[in-house]
Amino acid sequence: MTEGSADTATETAIKKLEEAILKIDKEFSQQVGKQKGALVEHLSVVKENQLDGRILVELVKENSPIISDDLMKLWRQRVGVINGTEVLAFRALGGPGDGPEIAFKLSSDNVEELKKASSELANKIREYQGVEDIRNSMKDGKDEVQLTLKPRGRNLGLSQRDLANQVRQAFYGDEIQRLQRENDEVKVMLKYPLSERKTLETLENMRIRFKDGTAIAIKSVATITMGKASDVIIRIDKKRSSTITGDADLKVSDPNAIMSEIKEAGGFLEKLKQRYPSIKSAPDGVAKEMAELKVGLGKGFVIAILFIYMLMAVPLKSYTQPLIIMMVIPFGVTGAILGHWITGYTMSMISLFGVIALGGVVVNDSLVMVDFINKYRLAGHTTLEAAMEAGTRRFRAILLTSLTTFFGLVPMLLEKSLQAQVIIPMAISLAFGILFATVITLVLIPVWYVILDKFKKPDEVYIPEASKLPNESTGIKVGSKEII
């Protein structure tokens, strides 16, 4: 709630939110023949202080009639606008990478510039469609009296700390004695009478004493102004910092595209820094975690690729054939991206885990294809004949292998339970990546094999000796007979 709101206003807002979610639960319960409990399993209402409150809703774990994202939209629509609220946020607590999709962190040694820059950035984020619950940590808090020491006060030997201590002693009190009353100890505080402590006039007429005992009017040595206190003070590297966040509806907007547009060269953030030179910016929230994860996964992916290459280079006895096999990996990644676009999901950290796993799966079909071509060439056929024969003879085996993997992942893709929502992006990466890479394997792997063979020098082409030609015991028959 906004600063200054009554305690009852916060309670009314919390009650309105609670009634809305309970009404939604009742409607869904009646559809399945229940009075309540078909949607909401547990409900916790917490009033944190006079201005803040929250409601935690735990959905039923199985056979939920609605997923959390759709419930948040419906809940938001039912609640509508609550007068006096500063922030009304609806958020689903998911798995890894949970948090605001859009987040920026600004820092500066100039508090005024930081406040203005934070406000302008928050307003810019608010312009994008599908972005809600925008928060700015640099918001103003309660009213406060600010005392600033004048040069005259410093010249008289007064410090800012001395000024603050004397004002504190006058209004809060200074402990002068402690009395023992049975088992309790009572502090005796010396301060102004209660009637004088209720008005600012007392402060303006206050006199400040020096070490020699002389006193002078406070207005002669200090400036008294009214200002706003900060609710939270965050410092990074000794500089004041603010965080601006927003939740994005992934079906309406792409948070990565929004952040990229704001951060791009010549974009809003760069112009903001030109207006406020002391400002420094950095990504925060999910975007920061994604950036760190990409670096870690990138290193792991490179190591995995090197191991895959070495494992295939040894049995194939070739430096180039593993490269042919591994050329399907980029196409598998393309399939994973297309899969997210088709299903309406946004690439997330969990999606990247699926992409890493995909790299070790899509090479299987290519390995089968290349191995068959090698064996067919050993039987005395040309490279072109072997490649064409491999495409027809291995078509059924490769297609069935990929389809069985894809359909094995389909139940996970269609699952609506809350637990499955976390791993669905990984399943999308695997399923659609394998499907797309299968087409590439059947069409382009034989083509690449033939092209690479033509670039080899004649003395590099391996011609098997007659004694090493495969016979019936190897599963391949020379001539036009069946090759297994």
C-alpha cells in the first residue's frame, strides 16, 4: 500500500484478494461436483506490517483444472484495481530460474540521479505490452526531517554527528540513570516534554550547545528541510543501488527481446547514461542467472563435444567422419528453437539443459548412417553407391528410433500438472530437436559424406585388401545381395 495508508485499508485489500481466490476455487469445484478444494489445497494469509501483506496459494498437486499461469491471470482479472495499492503482484513460484523475467540493477554515487534514472527506466518498462508488476526499489518511504550542517556550524567546531546526537537526545531521550524495581531494571530518560515533542516548532526553536557550554539557535548552524526516507538502502561497491523489475506474460511478450532492446547500442539505457553520467547498469534477476548459466553450460558443452569427437574418432579411425556425424547437432538446436516457437514456450534455463542433452542423442542416427556407408564401401562399392544405399536401407531403422524417442516424450509435453511445468521446456528441446535432426540425417549426411570424399587426395582414399573384405560372418554379403 502507498505510504500513509490506514491499517484497515491494507486489511481490506488482503480480504478482497482472499475472497477472489476462494470464489474461483468454488467455481472450479462445482464443475467437478465438489463444494471446494478442487483447485486450492492450502491458503495462507499474512499481514506483514501496516502497509504490506501477501497471500500464498498452494494448488492441488494432481488433476488441477487450471495451470498456475492461467490462474494468476484469472485472479488478477477478478481482483481488478485496488485503490491505494503501490504494488499488486501475482507470481507463480516455479523451479530453477524463478524470479522477475525483466530486471535491471542501477548504481551511482549520486542519489538524486539514481532516483531519476530508476524512475525513467521503470516508466520505460511499463510501456511494453504484457509487462506487469513493475517495481522500483528506489521508491520514497516515510516523511522525514533532514538536517544539514551549515559552514558556520563547522567553523564553530560542530560536526554532523554532534548535531544529530543533540536532536536525538531532545526528542528520543538520553539515558541518565537506571533504577532497580524488584526483578526489572528501569531506564530513566531525559528529554523534552511530550507536548513539545509533538510539533516541528520545537525543533525549529531548539538551541544547540557547544563544548564550552554556549548555546546557539539550530537554524544558525543547520538547515532544516522535509524529505522522504528510503524504505530500503542497497549498496554495491560502496555505491547506492536500485533494482527495477517486471513480470512478463510469456505468451504476449518476450522478456529477452525487451531487455535486448533497452540495452542495445543507441537504445534507451545508453541514452539514460548520457543524461545521468554517474549511472552504471547491469542485468539482474532471471536475465543475470541466464547469462551466468550460458557461460557455464557453454564450457560444459564444448567439453562434451570434444569427448564425443574422441569417442567416435577412435573406432572410425578417421579425423573427418566424426565431424560429418556431429554436423547434425546445430540442426538439432534449430529444431529445439522451432519446437519452443510451435508450442508457445520461451527458451529458458531448463530448455538449455535439454539442448545440452540433445547433443549426445542426435549423433546416434548419424553414426548409424556413416557406419553403414563405411561397411558398404568395404564391400567394394563406390562412395556414391554406398551413400545412396545407406539412405534407403537405414531409413526405417533411423526413422523408428527417432519416432519412438519423440512419442516417448509426448506424454510429458501434454502433462498439465504443476510439477511437470518445470521440465516441459527440456522435453520440448529433446523431442523437437531429435525430430528435426532426423530429417537432416536422412538427407544431408550422405550428401556431406560424398562431398568430403571427393575432396580427399587419391592416396588418402582407403582401398581394402581382399583378405579384409567383409564376408557373411560380418553380416554383409558382397555383390547385390542383402546387406544387414
